[in-house]
Amino acid sequence: PALQDRYHLLDDAGAATLVIPPHPEAPLGRRIRFEVDGAPVPWHAITSWAENATSDFYCVEPWMGLPNAIHHGEGLHLLAPGEARQATCRLRIAR
């Protein structure tokens, strides 16, 4: 439930580690590392969400900006016509 509808800012290295504690189906737990290259620091993050608090899964998405940036301007990325920006997100099993 703590991961439902959460927004996690990545550190200055463009990385975050999601730690899933041990439970009966995964007695060793899991650690998943998210790494983003090419995104403007620190305005990138990972969001995790689920349909509801009792869902048996959650979705994890990389975001290039802050929520609602189009309205408040904080973390908003503006590009000139024809300009492009690219970032790469990797998910790794962390040991």
C-alpha cells in the first residue's frame, strides 16, 4: 500500500532503488534499480501506482517532469520547434 500513487524523485545520479521486503512468495525480497540517462537532473522521477489499495500489483513509470508542471511551471521542459530530447530508463535487479 505504501507504493500506491507515490512519486519518487531520483537522486543526482539519476537513479533510485525500489526495495521490496521479503514475503512468503519472495522470501529474499527484491531490489529493483531504476537508472535514467539523459534526463535533466533533478527533474525526473519514478511514479508507482495501483488501481486501489488491495491490488495485487502496481505499475512503475519513469517521468521526465514533475506532476502538473504544465500548470505551475516547476520542472517543465520547453523545447524549440523541431528540437528533440531523449532519455533512457533501465530497470535492473539489484543485489
